[in-house]
Amino acid sequence: MIDDITVEELKQKIDAGEKFVFIDVREPHEYEEFNLNATLIPLGTLPSAINDLLPHKDEEIIIHCRSGARSGSAKITLTQLGFTKVRNVLGGALEWQRLYGR
């Protein structure tokens, strides 16, 4: 299983313009308050979004939430479905805001 990713590593990837699938599994109201321009797929709707994600099964997928708990669950779900490069953002949006502000 691929390692999770720190907020610092994520910021480096974004700043470098690296290509990856970026998913936010928080709720819409959380996304409206603060987001990192990831695709919003709330954790509860993830099963219905699987077909849309299948073309990316072997690409790097980075998932974040508020603290890392929901994205950890999403990582387990996708990994069990055969996705090979799923990474959870450790500390989530809270850690991003702590380090970099809004």
C-alpha cells in the first residue's frame, strides 16, 4: 500500500503543478468555508462516485478531509476496490490551515 502524504508534501506537489486526482470527502458546507480546489465527493456519496473514478484506478489519488479520519476511511474503501495509489492527507484541512492559513 502506498504511503500517506503530509500537508507539506501535498503543497509541494500542488506548487510544482504535479498531476494527481485530488478529492475532498468533507460535506458541502465545509467545502464552502474552506477548500483546496479538490473535487468534492462527500464520504457518504463515495460509493456512487466509484464508476467516475475507475478510469483513475492506477493513478495517484490524494484524498483529504477536515482532520484525516474520513479521508482515511475513503482510502480504505478505494484500496479494497483495487485502486492502487490512494494517499490520505495526514492532518487534513486543519493542518493545512495551521501551516498555511486560508
